[in-house]
Amino acid sequence: SSSQKRLNNGMTCSWSSCLSSSEITLEILLDYTESIYLIGFSFGGTIALDMMQNYPVKSSVLISPALVPTPTARTIAFRAVRKIAPPIARRLAPLEDTMLDFMEHVRADAAPIQQPVLVMQAKDDPILSMKGFELIRGRAVNSRSAFVQIERGGHVLVDSENAHEVFSRCSDFIKEV
């Protein structure tokens, strides 16, 4: 299927299988408690965003959620190849192709976000555009949602000088909702 890509080592890569595994885990947890808080970083943030719109979770924390890649010469060229010759794009970069498929899926299917959501992203993220951050902000309808733009920190905010602030904000947000 178009959602499955074969990696160089012969393994398949599929956003649908990642999402399915996460949904199975969430469904098991929901059998035991209704107090579920999803926390996701990058691709995991995109999975959490998708799942929070389909499951009764209390809230979500999304750190650098992967929704819109930063436009670089490489990403622009790759997106052009995907439009013109999808099989070639899948062969050249199966993981990147899968990620872009999932980003497009989540952006297209995103509805108003009812639960409180905390979104954090660095303005200097070299991988993801702030357009994804703004997209989520525009769809968040819960007044307890919070959006934090950090000046510097790159993509991996939890591995930078901002890690303490990020973890503190996550903890405070979860305690408040």
C-alpha cells in the first residue's frame, strides 16, 4: 500500500502501523483509567495529535509536533519528486516519504481540538516550520490550551538548555488540567 515503504534493510516503514500500535496501547490503557495524558515529541507528537481527536484523553503535550517541514532546498525538491514520481520518492527516501504522508494525513483530517493541549516548539527548529504550531493553535478550542514558542533550542527541546523549562511546563500543565 502507499502507506508502507521498504527501508534499505528490508524492513517496512508505515505510519499506519505506528499509529495502530499506539492506538492498541491506548485502548488497553483506557480499559483501566480515563485519566490519560498523551505526550509526544516530533513524529510522536503527530501521533498524539491524531489520537487525541479520536479517543477520550484528558489532554496532550506536543513537543515539536511534526506537521509542516521547514522549507529547505532539499525538502522542496523531495516534495516535487513525490508529486511527479511517487515510486521514485518512496525508493529514494522511504522514511521521509512516510513522514510526509502522515503529516499530510493529520493536517487534512484535523478537526477542532476539544481537549486542553500544550504545544512547545523552538522558533529556530531547523526541521519543522512554525506553521504546524500555528495550525494547532488555530484548531485548539479549549481555553486551557497553552502554546509556548521558545526562542532557541532547535528541534530536540528536551536535549537542550531548555530541557528543565520544557519538563517544568509539562508537569505544571498536567497538574492544572
